[in-house]
Amino acid sequence: MILLEVILLAALIVCAAATVLSRKLLPSVVIFMAYSSIMAIAWIFMRSPDLAIAEAAIGAGVTTVLFIATLRRVNALKEGERDG
Amino acid sequence: MADFSLRKWLDGEQRLLDGERSAVLDTARPKPPQAVRRRQRHRGYLRRWRRFYAVLAVVTCLMLIVALAVTVLYLPRYGAVEDNPTLNGVVEYYLRRSAEETGAANFVAAVVFAYRAMDTFGEAVVIFAATAAVIYLLYITDRPVQLRPARAPKSPRNQILWQTVRLLFPYIAMYALYMICNGHTSPGGGFAGGAILGGGLILWDVALGEDRRETILSPERAVRAMVVCLGLYAVLKGVSFFAGANGMDWHLPTGAPGHILSGGLILPLNICVGVITAGCVITAYVLFTRAE
Amino acid sequence: MEALLSMRYEITSVVLFSIGFMTLLLHPNLIKKIIGLNIMDTAVYLFLAASGYIDGGYAPVLRPGEDVVYINPLPSSLVLTGIVVSMSVTALLLALALRLYRKYNSLDLDVIVLLAKQGKE
Amino acid sequence: MLPLVCNLPMICLLLSMTVGILTALVRNGRRAFFLTAALLVAVTAASAAVLVYTWNTGESFTYTLGLYPTPVGIELRAGVLEGLLATCFPVVMLLSILGGYRDICQDVPAGKQSYYFLMLDLLLATLLGLIYTNDLFTAFVFLEVSTIAGSCIILSRETGETILASIRYIIFSTLGSGVFLLGLAILYQCTGHLHMDTLHTMIQLHQRRGEYLLPLMMSFGLLLAGLAFRSALFPFHGWLPGSRGSSTTASSALLSSLFLKGFAVMTLKVILRVFSLESAAEYRITDMLFLLGLVGMVFGSVRALMQKDAKRMAAYSTVAQMGYVYLGIGLGSAVGIAAAVYHILVHAFTKAMLFTSIGALSGTAHHSKRWADLRGSGRARPLAGAAFTLAALSLCGVPVLAGFGGKYVLSAAAFGVPGRTAVTLAVLVVSALLNALYFLPAVINIWSPSERVETVPRDGCYGVSALCFLGCNLVLGVGFVPLTRLIETGISMF
């Protein structure tokens, strides 16, 4: 069990490092989503289902959607309009 | 004159920029030669400072890691049952008495909405303030306010997406509502349920096609719903704070823990919080993709 | 080694905290900074939540009629508050990033600071 | 049944949040302004009642939020000091909004004005929350509310510069609150409480037994570092000048004079209520704060000397003035802390007056804040010129004005701490000289003749606010003896 937890935590660190180091934005947002999902699993290991649900819905779900919406808008802006 | 403030360090001001970026910057505005020379000298200065600060930051950070890691070893062991100061009377109280006192089977919900209700109200205000700030930034302008389609008009609706979402959406909404309304009996609650509801609304909005001007829930309506829910929260909790501090015995019937109609104020508060979270999520998404 | 292993969650959260902290301070790209902020926050939440775990404890939902050990619900409720707060701050920062991009056509704070300075001169 | 007065802190807190929330539905900026002003008056009156009540009873009271006694539930706590601060802060806020109202109308687009006032209401809620709370986690929640409200207040004028300043501000404040939360998590792990008074007993217990000394020290440091990030203590001040320089008058006045002070009050709470002055001295925290305060005083003044822009100069002067506050805390005695609190009040009133008068003066120069453009502006608006002059003189420490009281109290406190008297006095003198060095040319500049005289319409709002500020300034400058006694009483029951 501890082995599983250690692997999980190592994956967490790897994901965090990969998010920060990846050169493109969209991949790093997607890796961040994976990071949040792993975090949700870590919280299940701590017997906190409330947190796991909240993290999966808010961290991995909503935050990622907002990031992607922003990136998409930025790409749309890159092609056309901008003010001032 | 080099600027020694932490701000420069934070933003990496005028770092020697790599090829692409310096191309952007040089074409931005031609400079007279003297100014260029001065600027280059300035830039050299700042680059050295920048490097110094980067090294400083890394060193500070490493020191912080080591200090924290050593500190961690002095803390009570993870999961310890003995010698653990966190297992004191307070936790005992929550676990032994909260079920009968608040009527909620979920201890976390009891703590969030009954014992530490003020924190949760503050948190709901944070969500509301963030929504208001997003609206302030992206929505209100001097011109008449309007949303624009996220994609060029008349682009055909994606049929696969539309059919899938039409099938899925009722289940998502039902799941979210279940989670919000059962926050006091099972894990979940208003925040997670509200986020799921907001996600479902986003999906619905995407599937309806992004060439429309109107959205599934306009920011004004979302704000109105949020204000009503926050007001309700404030009134309910204000009365309960007042009654509690003055020793009056005012509370809703607590009911049997585990039953849907139990938990006194927790169920209405969960619904309020769910609406607030969902409103924040959908408003932020709508404005990110469609604001003029 | 034994000690490190027994404090695995705390150690991980310290490492994550410093990753997030460094990104927030040193990365020039705004989106990366926001991600770093989120990593830093979740690291603190991991630390806080780890203090609530009790060996052999059950999830903090009442099991009627059973005399079992539950985990400490207080850290969970604090972290629940925290997760939602960091989502709100993220939304606000992203909105700011969009505005900034519309003004300067860049998300790179180095470039933006320089453009802002040129605009002033 | 409690006396009705004891309910007032909770009512003020909930009222300011609720009014803020309802302001979102108000479309008209003027109506939102009146709503906010009414709220501020009500809160001032209520807090004054709390002040009088606690002064008469001679002890602070706690107010449990809900049916549950602490440490299970959470509570507010109010005493003389809390009452005093909660009375003064809304007054400063009201006067700043009044003084900067014309600029708000011009700088903030009409549709956004009600949202601007919404954020001001939330700022008030934050301040009240930080003043009254007796629970560390509640303080964290209010820190986050202040992050968002503050960023919008900075963004009052939407230029690229303010957006950048606002982002910088959010980054610094989230760093600060992240560090604060980490400290809180460590503290929770080794004590198991969040309620401040219970934490205090637990910490004393641990220290007597010699347990968890390292984690306690670490958490103390982290909590203070987080708050120092927020209150722009010297090495963490980087976000401050930009955010002050470019936003509207009322925003800069409020952010400089009040916003930072809420976190300074929280610092006091962490030192006095959660830990204790002895352990702060033992962990060398007071030495650290003393040193940073000293450096901040000199550094802020030197940087202010180099600015060509009035608002940026005032912003760097704020860095220096925060140095005074932390210097007072760093003296490590009750008198020193009383001096720090007194300086918080002095600076709140004086700096708000300075910023509003700069705003009024720049109205004659097409809203430019550069000294070159402000030349002769005092002749066009004599009242604003006089207010600027008096505020500047007050910051230099001329007698009868508030700044003199602050410096006097601080140096009197320094005499009680043998090792630090000489250093404190020397730096106080140097800082006063530096203040004079950058304020006197400014004062001469605004009064010197200039051919470019622009007539501006009379501004009644500003007149009222300037006169009130002047009155408060004189009161603080003359009445420092009874006021410090009040503050010392407040600290003894803090």
C-alpha cells in the first residue's frame, strides 16, 4: 500500500515538474489536469472523499476548462482583433 | 540606474531577450542611437541583476525546502494515533456530537456549514467577488454591453457533440443536483456539485453551437441569482449567529442523520452555495470565450 | 529513510510547494505563473489534509451503529474552502491575462513590461 | 442575553459584506456611492459604540458565531484597540472616497462605478474581519477576499500599467497567503487548534515542555513572512509603487493608508495573541522586524527622493512609513507596539490626506502627476495646496501635526529599550531629514508662480474631506498622550 502511495506521490512530482518545464502552453495545461486528478486520488488515499470530489470537479474540471477557454481566446486574438 | 526592487526580479524586466522576442521589441519602435546605447548598457546591468536574483531565488528556495523538510521530521508522524496534538477535544467533539447536534451525517459538511459557517460565508463572498471582478474586467465597458459569438456565425452545429450532450446533460444535471442536495448525508456538497452543474452548463452551451450571440445564462442573470443566494445565506446565518450568541434556542429541526430532510440549515445553505459556484463557473466561461 | 517514508505526504508537499513557488517567481509566462500558483496552493492543501489522516480511520461520514475510528474532519473542511478560493483567484488572474493579451499581444511578462515602458516614454 | 453592543462587530461584518453584495444590483454609480457612504457612517457609529463600551467595562469581550462555543466554533473578539481601529478606518475610508469622488467619476467608466463601490465595501469587510477575528483560518479567508477586492480597486483606471500592477499585486498576495497558510498548517499539526487564545495556551504548554520547538518557530516565521508580503515590508514592497502610481486617487489613498494596515494589525495579533512577545524575542523575530523596519525607512525615503512623479513618491514614502510601524513592533516592548499602532493611525490619516490632495492638485494639470506639470497648482487650488503642504509637513514631523506625534511616541518608546535607543533615534532623525528633503521642494514647487493657471470648478466634496482630514490630523498631533494611553489599555486587553 505504501509502495502504491509512493508511486502516486512520485507521479505527482513528475507531473508538476513536467507542467512547469513543458515549452508549450496547451500540453502544460493538460498535464496540470493530470496532476489534479492524481491529487484527487491521493486524497482518496487519505480517506477524504469530499476533497477528492471537490478536487476532481474544481481542480481537474473547472480550472482546466477555464485555462483552455483562455488559451483558445488568446489564439483567436492572435489571428485577428486587439485593442490599443 | 539599476533598479534593485524585487518587482524587477519577479517579472524579469528587460532580460536579454531571445531571438523571437527581441525581434518583436526592436521593430516596435526605432530609437535614436544614443538612447539605444544607453538602453543596452541598462539592459546589461539588469541582466546581471536578473541573473543574480535568479540565483538568489534558487538558493532561497533550496534553503526553504531543507528547512521545511527538517521541520516536517519533527512533526507528529503521518497518521499517528498517539502523540498527535491534532487529536484533541475538538475533533472528539466533532466526531461524537456533531451528528446529533447538527443532524448531518457528513462531518465535513457539519464543520463547513455549522461550526465554521463564517469561513464558508467568506469563501462564498470570495467566489462572488471573483465573478464580479471578471465581469468588471471583461464585460462592462462604456459602450452598450454585448456578447459576441465565439465563432463565426453560420458555422454548422457539430451534430455528434450535440446529440451526445443532449443525451448526457440530464444525467449530469441530475448528478449535480443529487450531490448538492445530499451534501449533508454523503461526500460532495454544494461546492463540488455546483462546479459539476457549472461544467454541465458549459457543455450545453458549447453543444448548442458557438455561433449564437445569446448564451445559456447571461452574466446579469447569473449575478442576480448569486446575489439572491448570498443574501439568503447572510440572512439565515446572521439570524443563527445572533440567536446562538445571545443564548436563544433558534434552529431548524435537525432530523435523523442520514435522511435527506435533516441537518437543519445545512441543506438550504448547500443549495445556495451550489448556485453561487455554478454561477461563477458559467459566467467566467461565457466571458472568457465571448466577451467583446 | 524510515522517517522520510512515514512523512511521505509532507515531504512531497514541500517539494511541490517549492516547485510552485519557483515557477511563480521566475517563469516569465503568465499562464505558467498561474499554473505555478495552483501547484503551490495544492501543495499546501496536501500538507494540511495530511495532518487529518489517522491510521485505520474511515471517511468522515457517519456509520450508524458501528464504533469505528474516523479521520479528522477539520483539515478536510479547511482544504475544501481553500480549493474553491484558489479556483476563484485563478479565474480572476486568467481574466487579467486576457485583458493584458488584448492590450499587448503577448503573455510574456518580460515583453509586456518592456512594451509598457516604451508606451510611457 | 448579551448586551446589544456586543452584537455590533458581527452585525458590522455581515452588513458590510451584504451591502457589498447588494451593490452589484445597483446600476447607478451615484446611488452606489451613497450606499457605501451610509454603510461607512453606520459602521463608524457602531464601532464607536463598541469602543466606548469596552473602555467603560475595562475588558474585551468575545462573541461566538453560532451556537457552538470555541474552540469548536469560531468567534470574534473586540476590545478597546479593535474598537479604536474599527472606528478610525471607516472614517479614513469615507474621507478618501469623498475627497476622490470627482476623480472616481472621471476615471472609472460609468457602468463600472457600482462594481468599484462593491469592491470598496468588500475591502471594508476585510478590514473589519482582520480586526475582529479571533481565528487564524478566518483571517486567511479574509486575506483572500482582500486579494480580489484589492486587485479590482487597483484596476480602477484601465490602462496597461494598472493591469500589470494588478497582476503583480495578485502574484505577491497569493504568494503571501500561500506562505501564511503553510505556516498555519504547521501550527495546526503541532497544536491542533485554530482559535487564537487556545493556540496561545497550547504554544506555552509546548514551550514549557520543550516539544515541537522547531515547527513552532518555523510556523511563526512563515505566518509573519506571509503577512509581510501583504503589508509591503521592505524587501517585499516591489508590488506597491506601480499599483499606487497609476490608479485613481481614492484607490491609491485607500490602498496606501488602510489596506496595508489591516495586515499590520494581523501581524500584531500573531505576535501578541497567538505567540507572545517573549517568544518573538527568543526566536529573534523582533530583531528581524526591527532591522527590516530600519532598512525600509531609509530605503523608502531614498527611493522617494528619486521619483519625478508625485504619486510614486508618495508610494515610496509609504514603504518608509511601514518601516516605522515595523520598527515599533521590533522594539519588542508593549510601549513600542503602542507606538506602532499609533503610527498606523497617523499614517492612515496623513497619507490619505496627501493622496487626495495630490489628486485634487493634478486636476489643474490635466491629471498629470509629474512635478513639472504640477508647478503652481497650489495657487489654482489653495485648499488642496494647503492640505498637501500640511500633510507633507506632518510626515516630516513638524510639531502640532500628526506625524510629530508618531515620531515622538516612537522615540519615547525607544528610550525604554536600552540597546536600540541610539539606532532608532539616529534613523528617525535621518528619515525626518530625508522626508524634508523630498517634500520641501515639492511644496515650494506647487506654490511657485506659473503662467499656466487653469481654473477648475469648485469641488465641495473635496473641501469637506480636506477640512475633516485636517481636523483629525491636528487631533492626532496634539492629543497623543491620551490616545497612546487608550492604545496601551487596548494592548493590555488585546
